[in-house]
Amino acid sequence: MLGKKTPLKAKEEAEKEVSEHRVHMEAEFQRKVAATNGDSGSNVKRLEQETDAKIQHLKSETSRISYDVVNMLLKHVNTVKN
């Protein structure tokens, strides 16, 4: 019976392989989590800076065109059509 595995022996080997694979996957997951944790702070700061810049741009554009928009609206509101 050389080369043949009993069902019990095959099950034990399969459980061992599954356990080793689980340990490997957990280690890989922990490595990825550790690698991304350092980056998340800088990403948050970069996103906050980009958001602030976009808000400032929108405020300046609003200030720049608000007079024209108000005049356009007043022109249309005050225009009488037959």
C-alpha cells in the first residue's frame, strides 16, 4: 500500500494545509493593514487641503460673478412682456 493515503491521513494533511494557508493569509492581511495605516493620515491631510482649495476657488468665483448674476436676474424680473 505504498503511495495510498487513508482518508484519515488525507484529512489531516488537508487540515494542515488549510491551517498553513490561513496563517499565511492572515500575515499578508496584517502586512497590508500596517502598510496602509501609515498612509491614511497623509491621505486625509491631502484630501482636506484639496477640499479647502476647491472651496476657496468656488468662493472666489462666486464673488467674481455674483454682481453679474444679480443684474441678469433683475433685468429679467423687471422686463415686462406682452
